[in-house]
Amino acid sequence: MVNSGSTHSFLDTHMANLLQCDLKFIKPFIVDTFNRGIMICSCTTICKDFKWRMQTVDFKANVFVVDLNSCDMVFRV
């Protein structure tokens, strides 16, 4: 999912485990969301320099790992 209102990118916990991402522990933080305004993110881990390809374009970013349930990843734009 691409979210033009999000301030961060997120990866689903199950997907991070399947991909065997190297996760680092972090403190919870505040994020802006498209439909809810501001909220505290309960993310406790981050995958730094996560790499993926979408429509032949390579990307790399720090992504926060959280239970998304409805999708594998949320892209910040």
C-alpha cells in the first residue's frame, strides 16, 4: 500500500520474519497518519536499509516493523 499521508514506511511483522530481516529494537514514537492524524506507534523494531524492488525500480529505506494484518508493507511517499 502506498500512503501519501504517512511519515514513515512500515513492514508487516510476519513478512519481516519470512524475509529474515535483521531487526533492531527501538522506543515507541509519534507518527502522522493519513486518516487519523497523529498517533503513537507501538513499533518496537526497525529494519534498517531494507531493500525491495517495485516495477523494476530498486528502493532502500529504514522500515518500522508492526502487525499490519491487511498488507505486507506501507510505503511513505
